[in-house]
Amino acid sequence: MKRVIALLATVVMMVSVSAQAAGKLVVGGKGYTEQLIMSSMTAQYLAGLGYDVDQRDGMGSTVLRTAQLNGQIDLYWEYTGTGLVTFNKVVEKLTPEETYLRVKALDEKVGLIWLNPSQANNTYALAMRKDFAKEKGIESITDMMDWLQSEDGKDAQMASNVEFSARPDGLKSLLEAYEFDMPRRNLRKMNSGLVYQALAQEVVDVTMVFATDGRVKAFGFYVLKDDRQHFPNYALTPVVRTDALDTNPELANQLNKLSALMNDETMSTLNALVDVDGLSIERVSRQFLEQNGLL
């Protein structure tokens, strides 16, 4: 009996040491498809590497950021433009590389490390139905603003999710950049997922979209040219607490390997598999990891 107890104690100790070596990580995420995919993918990937993973997603941007600063979230995927404008209040126009380097330097001061940015740029954009935009001769955001001020477009409807209408890098700054005062009657606020359906079903005439959303391509929407280059770069990037990296020295290289696989086409395809084809987020995430030898 003593030998059995000693053996069990040794096994427990080995498991404990193994778990401690791998580390416990809390992976966060926001509440829309792309973020839910990245949260699930990261959690599955890290669990496969031996980490003890706690996945917590479905949060708003500010809540998630606060949770990470408070130590409740160890890592999640953030966008460089969001980090720069929304969290650090930098409104200066910067190149994509400058945006990354600036937000990386600023956030390092508060204990957050931006790892290698991916090539997936999920910037905001405005879109219209392709045939409708062609009929009205609209190619750019300036064209659209001019049309809204015309007799033909004065009653047009624009859809926006609640966050875009409230963010400092959202609708307000867009209208300021294009020197346009949009009447309330032209704006309809709704859930992020509904804006695509509203445009496709001709409930609205223009909507805000995320550039890497698979529904843009699936529905054949035309993305208006941001001719005043208002929207900053929103490179999808893993952001990790400094203490989590100190505890898990291999984590940076492991997340950078995943980041290197993401680009606009890949992210758009993954989003479409969920939002258009109806596959589960967990299945899409797992298939991607398996196809790329990460699981």
C-alpha cells in the first residue's frame, strides 16, 4: 500500500510540474465572429501545446482591455488601430508600420506586449450593393457623402453597429474627416451581424463593414474607396501581458507562428465559413490548425 501511495504521489507531482511548466493562460476575445474564431483557435492551439487554458470571450473592446490591464485576461488579439486611437488617444495619421511601433511602445509602459502583427487588416469600411453603387455613380466615400446631400439621396439609410457609432475612431471621426454632418434620420444603429443582412435585403443603402468579414465578398458588396485615407491600419495582433510572457518564455514564438499565418484572404475565408456556410467556430478553428500542422 505504501508503494502504491508513493507511486500515486509521484504521478501527481509529475502532472503538477508539467502543468506548471506549460503555464495557465486566460485567453480573451470580443463578441463578433472574427474575434470568436481567433479566441477559439488560440485556446485550442495553446491547449494542444500543453497549456492550461481558460477561454473567456464575447466581451466589448473596453471591457476586454480593462480586464487585461487588471490581470484577468493574459492575452487576446487586438487591432493596431484600436490600440492606437481608442486606447491611447493618438489621432495622428501614421503608416501601418508607424501605427504598430507607436502602440507597441505605448502599451509596453503599462505591461502589455504587442507581438508580431499579422497581415490581416480588419479596418472599418463603408459598403453598398454593387449594382446600386454603379447605378448612382458612387465609387468613394466622398461620392457617397455628396449623394447623401443631393435630392436623390437625402432620405437614404446608413447602417452602423452601436460600437462604430460611439468609438472615437468610428462614425464621428469619419464624418469630421469628410466634413459631413449626417442627419439622424439617415442613420440606423443595429447589431453587427444585422448590418450585412440589412444591406443585402435593401433595408439600408450603405453600411459600415469590417474589411475582412467574409460576408462582404459572399454578398457581392462594393467597398467604397476611403479617398481621404481616414481609417488607420487595423492589423490583427496578439497582445500579451508582460508577466505571462515572463512565466512562459516560449509563448511569444508560439503566438508569432500563428500570427504569421493570418492575412486578409485567410481571415475573410474563415469568417465566411462561419457566417455564410454556417459551420461552428470551434470546427473552423480546429480545421485551420490541423491544416497548418499546429494541432
